[in-house]
Amino acid sequence: MATKVVMEALSPTMEEGRLVKWLKNEGDQVKNGETLAEVETDKAIMELVARGEGVLRKRLLPENEAAPVGQLIAVIAGPDENIDALVGGAGGSPATSSPAAAPADVVAKANETAGASPVPRTQVEAQGEASTPPQEKVADAAPTSAPATARPGPGAGATPPQPPSGNGGRTRSSPLARRMASDSGVDLQAVQGSGPGGRIIKRDVEAAVASGPGPATAAAASGPGSRLSLPDSRDVPLTQIRKTIARRLSESIGPIPTFYLTAEFDMERVAEMRTAMAAMGDEYKVSFNDIVLKATATALAQHPEVNAHWLGDKIRYFNRVHLGMAVAIDEGLITPVLFDADRKRMSEISRESRELAKRARERKLKPEEYTGSTFSVSNLGMFGIDQFTAIINPPEVGILAVGALEDKPVVIDGALVARKRMRVTMSCDHRVVDGALGARFLQTLRRLIENPLMLVY
């Protein structure tokens, strides 16, 4: 019995996935639960596993191309099983055997769980699979009349396919391959495709560029009016995480009535405490950011009106503090979550934040590690940024932007002295957080940061 392999929802907010790498080739034996491919979701790179056993008869999605959730991307079947009906019906649209759940529903489920406890891995995976038709078992297709020329099965000897053409003589190639060929001056007619059905994909164009210009390209380069310089521009397809960033921030900066509150804190005592803790041993070392995270979480516990979500027809106030910490990665930004951050010691926050940041940069975060935050902190101080405003991550109602530590001249008891200072700016959703409420929250945060022994217990 054949098994349809579809693009699964591997994260709660995933709408489409980019196939990074196939780990099984056509003709390989596949066991249930075995990893078939690596897929880039909107947040991380996840494993797509097989839901059936047999032979990977057909791969329908080339590497580095994206497909919406539910689309058929491969077929697992017996070695002699007829899969023509399945492959012929793969028109690039999502499978329709069961409707995919709306992304908003999945986000709502994630929000529901945030108020209770960190989302367990099994629950997140169940949500993802519920919004996707599972890799479907289908009965053997009715045999069709044999074609005039027998086609070799997977692994059988055959003459290498010629560069395919269709659509009136147009060479079959992926959109990315066509863009790369156009930028590099590669003639696709002279490229041998290695994708499914001989389709020309990214690696084929890269190989053609590496092997040097072909006759057609060389002739064009030496012709009258040719330009031997680099192209004026290049187009790079959006990654899944960049698409999500664009969509989420468009939902934030326009519809949310945002105002900003800026305060400057004295960090002299924090610096002294940090130095004293480091002298006690490596296990007590903490960063300035760790101290800010701990202070923010403690202040949120004292101001639950700020630790909230705007849900359109209601406001949800949380009794537990799940603090999102923005981490810059090559593809953009991701916000892993420190769950129950107000209840953790500073050393725990330091250890956990380092591990989460490391896993975020390696694209190895699990969905339950970056969903469910109730408030967020973004720190650009390490880049020398004095002050900035951060964009709220909906449905949260606030985010704290942290600037760099600086030695500044200040007046204390009538004397001009140098002190370590730091500026923070709080972005507030005015539908939930009024000016006075935001100011009171920053007053509490100031008291905690300027008296850091209050954070050590």
C-alpha cells in the first residue's frame, strides 16, 4: 500500500516549508519513523520522518524549494507497485484529503498553552500533525495499460536523461535555478538537470558556473557591448524565517497603537556585583544581559498588567512570566523563551539563556522552545547601540529594548563623577498598557537594577 509523503506542519505557525536536504534517494528502502528529509520551517530546521514503510519511489520536491503545508512531496510504495495515478495527480497544490487547519487556530492553541505551562514537545507535534493531512496510505492504483516502451524501475540501468524540455521547448528548471542562471550568464539549454525527471535545479547551475563559461556564454561575453563586470544586482529568495518576520512585524507596527517610554539606569552597583560574583568562580559568572533578564522577569511578576496578551475581544493576564529573549541569527531574528523566568536564580537564567542562544544560532530549537512568551527583551548593547525602539511581538503588549553600558558624567551630591549608565526603551501597546502603568513598571525595574542584591536569593 502506497504512502503519500506530504509537507507537514512542523511548527505551530508554519504555513510552508523549504526542503533543505533529502536524506533518502529514490530507490532507497524506508522504515516507519526514519528521517526522510530536513525541512526549514518558519523558525528552525526540522526533520521530516516517514509515516510508512517501503521504497522511496518518487521525490516530487527538489532541494532548496518550498511547498505549502499539505502538498504531496514524495511517494513511498512497494518496488513493483503502480504509483502513476499518485504522481500524475501531484499538481503542486496541497493535499485535499482533510482540510488544513487555519494558521490562526494553531496560533490560538499556542497562546492558550502559554498561560498554563511550557508547551510539551508531544503536544506541539500533535498540533502540527493535526493541521496537516498525515502521510496517507492509499490502496494500490488500478493497473493501467502497459506503455509501448517499458520504463526502468528505481535503480535500474538507463541512459542518462537528456536536458528535458516542455511547454513548447522550454527547459524544465526551478525558479531559483532560472534566476541563478540569468545572474551568472549560464545557458540552461546546455545544462544537464539532476532533479526529478531531469529538472534543472540549484546545484546544476552552480556546477555549470564552477566549470567555466560554455561556448554560448563565452560568445555572449565577447560580443559587442558586453559587460564583463558583476551584475548590477542579485535577487535572493526569502527564507522561511524571513517570510515569517515580515508577516509578523507587518501585523505589529501598523495595527498596534504603540508608544515608547525611555529611562536611564545607574549600573554601577550591577557592575560591582558582577565582578564580585565572577571572583567566586566560573559557576557564578553572569552577563549584564542575564541581570537585566532577571530584573525584567521580577518586575513583570509585580506588574501582571504588563505581562499580558491582546486577543482582540479580550485581554489575557498571565500569572507566570515566560520571557522571550531576542536572538540575532544569520537569517533574521528568533525569540527563544525562558519559562517561569521570575522563579529562576540568576545563575539558572545565565546557563539557560546561553544554551538557548547557541541552539537558536544552530537552528536547532524545538517549537516548544520559541513559543509561549508573555513579554520580550531585545538587547543591542553589545553592538554599541545607545538606544533604540523594538517592535512588539503580537499578541504580547510590550517589549523592552536595552542599549549599551556607557561611562557618563553625572552629578551626585553636587559633585561631577563618572558612572556606568544604561538606557532602556519600553514599547507599549496602548490598548492595554497606559502611560502611567508603563512608567510604574519602569520604576520597579529601575529599583531592582540599581539595587541588584534584591535579585539574589
